[in-house]
Amino acid sequence: MILTGSKIDEEVKKKRIVIDPYAFDCLNPNSYNFHLGDTFVLYKNRVLDPRVEQPTFELKMNGGGLVLRPGELYLGCTQEIMGSNYYAPFIYGRSSVGRLGLFVQITAPLGDIGFSGRWTLQLTPVRPVRVYPGMRIGQIFFLKPYGKIKLYTGKYQGSNAPRKSEIYKDFKKLNI
């Protein structure tokens, strides 16, 4: 079952859902609008090999925003710290942003129960589009799980900024 906006508000007040900072006017009928942080991480290499740690660089936005260019993957993050030990979070881009040709979350919209942090957003523009720090860029909704809950304790837990892929660690563990 999906939580309604009023239930999300209730669960935030009970501290069963974390959204920090939280603003009541960001509630929708069954989701919450989250905001874009001011930091991006970009890969230096044109070809990305998942077996190798990829070098990156960081870009900071100012109040004038940043023009995102097609052909580039921008790893941004939410302004809010979000998560829950009780519900499965799911994020996606706002339709208003999608109508500008900006894909906000191209993969992995389902978060793990127990994750709490700033979410890394995979931003890919179809055409040049300017984004601004603090703009409402996406929505999060919460699903009620069935069965015993095992909380997430993985490598991205507690993220405070955009995080590059760490899939190369999986290859090392498997000695591939």
C-alpha cells in the first residue's frame, strides 16, 4: 500500500519517516516533493568500466544555476536527508521537470528500508536545461512492506553528497 500525503505527514511527526528539512507545503496527495542540492559529481572518463574505480570531479552550483548538457551524466543529490526504518521509499522525477526533457532518476528508484541520507540523483538531459539549487526536482513516496524487515546497512548509508558508483567493489569481492 502507498502512503497518502496526510499519512506521510503523520509518520514524519512520529519520526517513522525522516525528511529533513521538512516543509508541509511540499506534500502531495501520495508523495512529498524533494529539492535539488547544490553539488554535482561527474565522471572524468568517457567510457565507464564497472570493474575499475572511476575518477570524478565535483561541481558546485550557485544561485544562477547550472546548464546541464546532453550526453553527460550528472550525479546530483537531494537537499533533504530522507529515509525510513518502517517503509520502502521510492523516488522519481517530477513530471514538470520531465516535460523539460530532464530525466531525474534513470535507474534505481526503489530505496532500501533503513537507508537514511541524501539520495544521489542520476540526472540526464535530453537538451540543455538549467537547474537551480533548491528547486523542487522530484518526489518520494513510501510503500508499506509485508514480512520481516531487514534494515539496509550498505555502502551508501548516511550519504551526505552525491556518490559515484561503487560497483567495482563487487567485482573485487568476487575476484572477477
